Amino acid sequence: MIGNFEGALALVADPTTILVMVLAALFGLVIGSLPGMTATLAAALLVPFTFFLDPVPAIAAIITMSAMAIFAGDIPSALLRIPGTPSSAAYTEDAFALTRNGKGSLGLGVSLMASVLGGLFGAVVLIFVSPILGEFALRFTSFEYFWVAVLGLTAAVIVSKGAQLKGAIALMIGLLVSTVGLDVTLGHPRFTFGNEELYRGVDFIAAMIGLFGLSEVLRAVTARKGQSMPIPRVEGRGALRSALAAIGRNKTRVASGSTIGGVVGALPGAGADIAAWISYAFTRSTSRKKPGDTADDKRLEAIAGASSANNAGIASAYVPTLAFGIPGDTITAILVGVLLVKGITPGPDLFLYQTDTLYALYLIFIVANLLLLPLGFLLIRASGFVLRIPRTVLMGLIVSISICGAFAINNGYLEVGLMVIFGVLGYLFEKGGIPLAPVVLGIVLGPIVESNFMQSVIKTDWDLTQFFTRPISAVLIVLVILAIAASPMMSWLGKRAERSASMKAVQDEEGSSVSS
């Protein structure tokens, strides 16, 4: 193994590879920080350039860009309340609330540090655990993937924050929206109203921009004078020290988030998005209130857990890709195409005959995540300039960026119209106290749930017992039940502990009165 790493180090240390990684990092940071521009879109834009590169620099460009873009998606979440990526939607409300409370740089710093640690953990999983996890993931069928997606949907219970009924309504609306378009099995149009453009369904990026971005503009425009809370500036100075301290306090959350990201990301088709939502739900449901804890401390805890799962999921998504040639997500699907063009076939042959390239890929993950640390803090400091813009100008910019981002999805006006509709819907939902995150959750996970359910029932001739009798499915069902029951259970235990503490305080007070 040491000999393989020495050969791989020579490939990665090549000046061309280093230059390509730096340029790809800057490209990923810029694209990822623009609302509506996803890491998948950035990877697709990079593909034409990789044709002119050798295999290792081409692989380095895709991996470095994706690591940067996933973190950069947190920038518009924290500053503009517009999730840059589907995974950052899980903690957008927390990140934006921290910015409003003057802790934007702290929130972004924690997200950055957790992303770096999670990414490094994912690289370790990729190097040492990939054969084991890859073999285990091959046992998953459509039944298990159905339950994995359902487990992701249970995150709605957690993100609803005490308004579970309203959260359930929002989730149902998201799932309903996900059914728009052609039926995944029979190809029948559903809720398209004769519009052929709707055959491709409702893009979740347009929905996210509308729900979180445009709704914020509507709220600011319709607020009475003095109701709209001014957003403080994001100061990058001192962010590193405070972020390190916060990461130290939430190290167990980083560890649990990295583990969840490493395991869930290794499942083909799951990826970093579901990993972030599951990690966020797990962190929220198992959070304990300590003396002196504030709401912002809880938000930092949730961000640490979900951000680490984000980047851990990126690396572990390469486990099935490298071991069996099965793409773990859309970015690895693009990378498989690049590898095939370069004459590299993912799978067992890669481990036997192209070990230098394989180990170079391992090293690229480590270098890319280390590179994210300095570049990420530079991006955080530069992002502070956004909020120095007058609020009226900023609102106009948000609308302009939202329209451009929605239009860029398919170069069509349908997504712009959908973005406006979801903006109004998000504004009305907030007025009614209905959480927005479950809507996005339903739109993202709805097609995964439906396609795996239909695949399962078609191949078993509607034998539904198969969903419950498989061992791995049984474990996932137990996790789903625990996830649903955890939130009310923790709330009940918290109230019980509070009552016990109050009673003990009264007894102590009575005891001291008697003795005196």
C-alpha cells in the first residue's frame, strides 16, 4: 500500500494537477455560492474542460469542485435564506437565524470546519472501509432503498420544531408536488394540465429558491416600518477561533454526522442530500438542553451535525462507484462518464490494474478537503460584503439572482413561474406558521420513494409483505419508528425532568425554611 501511495503522490504533486485543483476550487466556490447553481451543474460545466486533461487532473477537477461547491451552498443559506444545495436546505433556517443574531460568521465557520472534518472522515471511509461497505450496499434492493427514503422523510417530524401537524401538512404538499409530471412506471402525465413542459416535473431548485428566497423578499416588502429586523454584517475576523471553540463543544455531533454521512452516502442513489437531512434530524432529536445553552447553541449543534454529513457523503458516494461502477449520486455518475472517456473502467479492474490512479483519487480527496479550509474562510470574509449593500438594493439583487438561477435550470420560463408560485406559497406558509423545510423534503425524496415502491411491487406482483420480512428492511423500519417517536418522547422526558427539578427546588426551599 505504501508503494502505491508513493506513486500516487507523484501524480497528485504534479504542478498541472495542483493548478487544476486550485482553479476547480475557485470555480466550485463561485458556482456553489450562487442560488440555483448546484454542484451537479458545476460538474456538468467542467466536463468539456476535462477532455483536454490527463486522467488524474481530470478526476481532481471534479472532486475538488464538488467539495467546494457543497460547502459554498451554505453561503446563500446563511446570508440570503436561499439554500445553495438541497442538503443545505436542512439547516437554512438555523444558519439564517444565526446571521440575524449577528453570528453569521460563526455559523459559516462551524459549517466550514465540520465540512472539512466530515470530508476527511469520508476519505478515510473510502480508503479503508470501501470494500466492506460496497459489499454491504450490494445487498440493498428497491425494498431497502424505499425504507431509506422513508427514513429521510421522518426528518420532517424533527424540522417541524413542535408543529408536527403543520409539518405533516407541508410534507404532504411537497410529496403532492413531486407527483407532477410523467408517471415513473407507466409514463402517464399527472397534473400537467396539458403543458408539455410540466412533463419533466417540478424542479426542486426552483421550488427552493421560491420558498426560501422570494418569500423572504415578500416578507421584507410587506413588513411595516420597524417590523423588518435589520440584518447585521458578517465579520470574518476572529471567525476561525470562535468556530474552533464551537466545533470542540460539538465534536460528538461532528462524529455522528460524519458517520451518518459515511454510511448513507455509500448507498447508491442516496448521496449527501439524504445524509444531511437524516443527520440533522438525528442531531435535533437527540439534543439535550444543558445549563446556559441558548437557541443559537442548538442551531450551531444542528449545523455541525448536518454539515459534516454533507461532505462525508461526497467521499463515501465514491465507494460503490469505484468498487462496482455504480454511481452513488449525480456527480459520481458524471465522473463515471469522464473515467470511461479516459480509458478507466470503474470496478474490480481498477483495484487490480490501475492502483496508482486509485490511490491518487484517495489523496485528491484529502488534499481537496484541506484546501477547502483556507479558501472557505476567505469566502466567508468576502461574503460579508453582500450584507453591506443597502437592504432595498439587496432585495432587488435577490430577486434578480433568483430569476437568473431559476431560468438557468432549463433555460425556460416555466421554472421562473414556478419559483414565483412557490415564493407566494412560502410567504403564506410562514404567515400561517407552517414550516417550509418539509415541503422541500417531500419534493426531493418523493420520486425516490415512489420509484422504489413501484419497482418493488411490480417485481413481486404486489406482495407487500416483502417490505417487512427482509432483515435489513426490518432494521430500517425500527429506525423509522424510533425517528418518529424520538421527538415527542424527548419532549415528554424534558418536561418531566423540568417538573422534577421544580419540585426538588420547592422541597429544598421548604426544608431550608423549616430548619431556619
